[in-house]
Amino acid sequence: MSSYPTSLLPSVGGERVLDTRPDVRLDTSLELLLDHPLTEAEPRVLATVVATSGSTYRKAGARMLILANGGYVGLLSGGCLEADLKEHADQVLRHGVPRAVEYDMRGPDDILFGIAAGCEGAMRILLEPAGRGTPADCALQASGSRVRAGLPMALVAVHESTDLPLGTYVAAPPLTPALLTASSQALAASMSREVEFETAGHRTRAFIQYLAPAPHLLVCGGGPDAQPVVAAASALGWRVTVVDHRPAYAVATRFPGAEVKLIRAPLLRSAVELEGCHAAVVMSHHFPSDAAFLRELAQAGHPAFVGLLGPAARRARLVRELGADMEALRPRLRGPVGLDLGAVTPEGIALAIVSQIHAWLAGRAAQSYPQA
């Protein structure tokens, strides 16, 4: 049986880097699956990448749902594996028994699969029934509730075992003491890990996934150009909170999937738990409100990324308005916010803003607009 090392940490130029950014998870396939509307009785199979080696489209912990009607939610490859996975999923649905499958596309043996993906990587995937009330569904629901509350979680995907049924578990019985200990260690270290135990001829292999919360974006201002920002962040599975002092803008139906609060800017700290936000964008287009939002963010000390929409001249006015408070905010402030994509439409500007936040969360260097 092949053994696949798991890629766990971001790297720059091939070097491991010390992660000093917020503890967040950019692979939000869990949230995207949980948010997808499905009927209660619709049969489905959960497919989870439990190990990879070489170049693969997704890494360990990525998930998708394969539906009995031939559809699927999410992707584990660029579309080259899904048809073959569907055949395996049909067997899982027919017999109700989880299974692990492997794909090795690192050389001429790829032709054996009839896929010819050319990805130059190997992948092991756990398939299990995931209809309502199944162990997999219960594990996903429990994890979703916890990470949406801003709390970390450990999920255990047992993909080889003579003692336990294969499948996805929360860190609780019937997991063995060894798996429970390994889960606690993964949670304490904030790091996923592949584990393998062999005792008296009994072998167990599992991928223990450390699930940090998804990014939480605060948007200060609910104008029309905030809508594509919220839509882009929500499409990535991020949590989004929108605040505005204008009743016409602070309307939940304008921001599907986001939490919307009608508040005056000077009350931001009392209305939003800023320590739980990972990034904020100030874009109310109302100068006194933007100044008040920035003052609140400066005095709170959170989040570590604060983006400001608008030209450099307006930013300079806000700097003067904030006075000493700006000194506390300056190391965290990006203004004008957004990558220099040459964006001219609200949708393009939203892409530039969310891309810059994503790059920052991932520890990637990216070219932003020149800072004044």
C-alpha cells in the first residue's frame, strides 16, 4: 500500500515559512458542502482526500459530495477523476460500505486508469455514505457548527483499519484511545497529520484534519459596491459581517449569506466582536463614518488587516482626522485596498480587494495599489 506525505504548511519559494498570520483555513470545502441546498432524502457519498503526493489539484482534507443522480458538489480534481469516482461512489451507495481508492498519475502507469490526467501526482480518497443522519453527515454538521462559531475542530478520516469502520469521525468514541490522543495533539499543535498504528497485526491509518475557522471578513459600509465584495467572499466560503448606519443599506436580503447589522460607526466595538474578525474593509463612502470605523478599529487592535477604499488624497484626510489613533492603525492599514489588477468595475474592484486579503491570509506576496 502506498504512503503519501501530507502538505500542511504554506511555503514561499519552496521554503517552509513561520505562520504569524491569523489561524484560519482557506480550504472551505466543508462550508461549501454544508451550505449547498440538498433534499433530506437525496442519497450522496462524501469523498475526502486523505493523502497526496506530488502535484495534485487538491490536498488532504479537501471534500466533495457525489450525488446519486450523477451530480456533485465541489471538486477534487480538474474534472479528470470525477467520472471514475462516480463509479466507485455507486458501489458505496449500493452496498453501504465505505472504501478508499487510489490514483497514481506520476508516470506511464496513468494509462491503467484510462484517465491520462498528466497531473504528476498521487491521491488517496475515502468514499463513504453521507445521507442525512449517517455518521459522516453528523461529523460534518458538528464540525460546521463549531468552526462557524470561530472555534477550531479536529476531524478524523479513518481510511484503513481492521478495528473501525472506515469513515469520518469527530474526536470521540468509538475512536480508539490512540486516535483520540492523536486528535488532541493535532488540535493542540494547530496542524493536520497523517497517523498510522499497528498493534498485534491490526493496522489503522487515518488523516486527522485540524480545522481552523474559515476567514471572517468585516465590511464597514453596505453601499452597492459592497455587494460584489460580500458575494466574492461568500463564494469562497468565508464568514462575512456587514455593518452600516443607513437603514436603506443594512438590509439582509442585499447580502445573501452574510450577517448584516444596522449600527452607527462609533458603536462598532460594542456591536461586533472584532477579535474574531480576520480582516476588515472600510468602504462606507461617508467620510465621518469611515473616520469613526477606523478609530474603532485602531482602538480595538483588531483585525490585523484593515483595508480602506478610496484614493490617496481621501486617505490622507482620514489620517489627519484620526491623529494619534492612526499611529496604532498604520501598520495594519492597506489603503487604497486591493491588488493592482487594473480593475474599473465594482466587480473587478471587489476581486482586487478579496484577492489581496486572500493572498495576505495565505502568506503570499502580491502587488497592491501604490500606498500613499
